Amino acid sequence: MSYPPDPNNPYGQPPAAPGYGYPQQAPPAAYGYPPAAPGYGYPPVAQPPSMPGLVMTSRVLLFVVGGVQVLLAGFLIIVAAGAKKVANEHSTSSDTAIFGNAAAGVLLVLGVVYLLAAVLSITLGAKFGKGGPATRITTIVYGSIALLLGLLVLAGAVTGSAQANGGAGFGVIVGVLWIAICLIWIIAMSTRDGVAWFNRPRY
């Protein structure tokens, strides 16, 4: 018959101590269930940056210019229809009919051009919110072509005003205003903030 060891017996076998230098192992996990992995936190979702001020100004100008272009297109198409109606009331060989048909054709073409430009302006302005580099490049190209046309209009207006000795006329004011708008478009798309806005990550 065996008895439990007496802890006060100096000749008894001492209890086994844990191995020196070896960390104690955690108890094994329950059968069939893997040990729980340490939790990992989810990083906070980065908020999209706000649209830079100059880019916002360009967007507003695109919408305003698009609205004006729609009005001009409608006006030109209506005038073209009126000129065509007047031409049809005269003989096809008369000067009135010839001039009316020619004027109607030119006005109709200009009206369609203004209408297409209005669609482009409004579309670009609408894409500023979620558009990428293609929107920025298209705006630069559009602004550059419009700037060239504005310079031609300004040069013609200045020449006409000088010949008529009338000073700075309405055409000069419109040309200068249009050139300023085009420069805002180009500069806004070329600045660091503008490039960063259109290159930002989208979610």
C-alpha cells in the first residue's frame, strides 16, 4: 500500500519543477476547434478630398457657358428657320431667295455647332465629380480650342472697332471675357490640385 509523499520529509523526492528557460505552453485547444487568432482592426475608410476651389469655379463656368450656348443655338436655329421661310416666299432665282437660303444654311450650321459645344460643356461639368484624367485632358483641349477662337474673335473685334473709330465695342468685351474663361479652364486643369483631384482614388 502506497502513501502520498510527506512534504515535510527531508528524504522524500522533491516535486518536479518546470524546466528552466522553457516557457510554459498554453493548454491545448478543444478538439475540433482551432485556436482563436488574434483580432485585427479594420483601418478607417479614407474620406474623398473636397473639390479644389479653382476646379469648382471651372465646373460652374462650364455649366454657365453650356446654358448660354444652348440659348444661342436655339436663337440661331429659329433665325435660320425664319430666313428659310422668307426665301421660300420668293422666286428661287431672286436675290432675296439666294441670300435667304445661304443665310439659313450658315445660321443652321452655327446653331448645330453651338448645340454640340453646349452638350460638351455640360457633360464635362457633370463629370468633374467622378471623372478621371480623361476628363481633365478633354477640358484642356476644349479650353485651348476655345481660347484660339476667342483670340480670333478679339482680333476681329479690335480691327473692326479701329476701322469704325468706335473704341472698344461689344465684341471686344465678349472676346476678353471668353479668353479669361478659357484660361481659367486650362489653368485649373494644369495646377497640382487639379491634377491630384482627377487622379484621386475612387470608391
